[in-house]
Amino acid sequence: MKIFFISLGCDKNLVDSEQMIALLRDKGYEFTDDENDADVAVINSCCFVGDAKQESIDTIIETAELKKTGKLKCLVVAGCLAQRYADEIHSELPEVDAIVGTTSFDKITDVVDSVLEGKGYDIRDDINRLAFPKVERSITTEGDYEYLKIAEGCDKRCTYCVIPYVRGSFRSIPMEDLVRDAEELAEKGVKELILVAQETTLYGTDLYGRKALPDLLRKLCAIDGLRWIRILYCYPEEITPELIQVMKEEPKICHYLDLPIQHASDRVLKSMGRRTSHDDLVRIITTLRKEIPDIALRTTLISGFPGETEEEHQELLEFVEEMRFDRLGDFTYSPEEGTPAVNFPDQVDEDVKARRRDEIMQLQQEIAFENAEDEIGKTMDILIEGRIPEEHIYIGRSYRDCPGVDGYVFVNDEKIKGELMTGDFIKVKITGSNEYDLIGEPISD
């Protein structure tokens, strides 16, 4: 039996998908990239915001058509949409044979076995169960980088967010399991390890009674083969002096942080349920840049949150201009049923949301292009990801570039002796910029 696997949504969902694939692989199932050749399709779904929800629904409907046009016998839907809308899937999409909740993905082999026997399946364990199968994970990324999910769920309960309702409360994965997983990934050739969770900065508080991210980082830095360790999704109010210190001391840790701040107006931040103020954010960002001068900072914002006034939008624009983030994404507010913000007064019109988002992204584009020009003349290590031979160019990333969301560094290969492979590192002098991307030439050690 051949399985066609589709993973939607975030990098944390991708880790769940890779563990499911590994469990099915170890059970003897084969996989195919050809949906028309599949006996079973597994869709690991997302419902974080409206667009992601619609993508998941459309994917389910399109895949279900393979029951009519292809070999497909069984359709399994896992992940956040399955957890949140199981009843609606049962009633509106009868082509779906099985539902697997977010905390039950480690039981995927039982599910597939059952549906192939003609039995339906709906498994949604306790929302606060921690599923982390001790299996050698299948790698689905390019191979030079991989994600390490260090915790599940969230306790912050921001008023716009569905994560606690579909992923449960914050639960850290034991450190020894994470180190084992990282060692296996390094043995497979992974050079860059990217730490993810709904909130990485609180790692260990539930297991060890303290913020243990610095301890975990030191253990990961000791693993042979790993060259870069990147940290995403750090809530700014939880960043400690110990975390900053370990970033300064350990050369493997990229001087890069993702800080989801969402807004800069005190009133909007309070309405969102965030735990920082405008002045807190300025202080934290200023401290990071003082302690780690070459740090690259990424953030995400929400435009058009209920009640956001034009003055508060202008305040956010001024904040973006002042802080000059290296990377920034802005999303329009998505009303999610079951969250408090859905019932807030003064909901903002969709066209106003879009206009405010576009204004912020236009400003950020100008900042990002100027920041890229500021890198000219600097020397940095580049992780090679590919090559365009007809143009004599290698494509790589610097420590400032997270895969999938940031830019690239294009390196002229005419001065390179031999051939570089994906995952190789090369020292480059930056000679130019092209919008979000950099251009460089190799230099000798």
C-alpha cells in the first residue's frame, strides 16, 4: 500500500508530519509523490487563520476527488483542522475516513491499518496529552536544515489565537528526547537546527521549574556535525539575560531571533492579551542590539485588530520605522470563532485591514532594502542550498536568513575550485544587494 502525504501549515506541524511518516515507514508502508498512485492519503491540516483553514478544506476536497479518479481508497485528516472541526468534517465531508487529533498523531499506524480494513476511525486524545514518539524522524526538508519542536501548546491565551484550543496548554518535551532527536538529525547530515514551539522561551518551566532553554542550547551546541542553531518564536517578555549570554558565548547559535510582538500600541496590546507595552518592546529590542550588535531580528504584526484606530495604526508605523526590523511580516486580523476577540466591538473592515497591512509592508520593504545595502563589504559564512550552473551562481543563506521566509545570498562560482554541495559552508564577501537578497564573492580562508 502506498501513501501520499500532505503537510500544511507551520513548521511545528511539519515535525508532526515527519514523525507520522517515520512511524508508517517503520510499519512497512511505502510512500509516493504521485497522488494518482496512492492507496491512502494523509493530510496534516492547519486552521490557524482563515486563509490556512480554507487551504486545508480545499486540499481535502481536491484529494477526495482521487477516490473517483485515481486508486485512492482511504483519506485521513490529521492536525489542527481535524481537532477543531471534527464534527463538521464528519457531516460535510463524508469522503474522509479518519480523523486524527493534534495529540494523537503518534497513533497514525493504527488509524491507517483500521481504515484499510474498511473501518472508520476518529481519535482525539486529551488536548493536553504530549505526543512525541521515539522514532528516527524522516527528513522532508532539503536536508541541510531541520526543525526541532521543543514544546507543544501555549498558556498565554492571546485573545485572537486558537492555538490553546487545538494544541492545549504549554508542555515541554524532555531534554533527553530532544538531544537524541538532534543527534540523529546531525548523523543524517543536518547542518542547521531550527528550534520551534508556540513559544520557545518558556521551554522547561513545566518540567524543570525554570526557563531551561539556555541549558538545552548548550547541550545542542555540543553535538558534532551541527554548525548552526537558530531560535524562533521567542516572546520578548520572556527573554532572559541567561539566554542572551548563551547566544553570545556559543558560536553555533545564530545571532537571529524571531520576536512575535503583534503591535506597538499599549491599548491594542492589552486588548490582544499581550504581556508587553510599547516601552517594554523598545527596551528589550534595544538591549538585544546592545548585547549582540550583529543580531538579526524578525517579527510579526497584526493589522486591523478589533478597535484599532487610525491613530494606533500610525503609532505602529512609527514603531516599525524606529525599530528597523531586519525581517517583518504583517497579517490582517483573522476572526476565529471561540476566541474572545471575535466578540469585541468595532471590528475593522477588510479593506481597511488590507490597506493598513500594505502600508506597513511598504515601509518595511524600504527598511529591508536599506538594511541589505548596509551588509555590503561584510564577510560572512554562507550555507549553500543549490546552484544555477548556467549563470555560474551558487545559492545560499547567511545566519540572517531563516529558510522559507527570508532572503538568499547569491555567490559567483567562477572563483571556486571544485564543486560545492548542498550543506557546504563557504566564506563570502558581500559585494552587492538586490532587494531582499545579497550578492557575494568567495574569499579564501
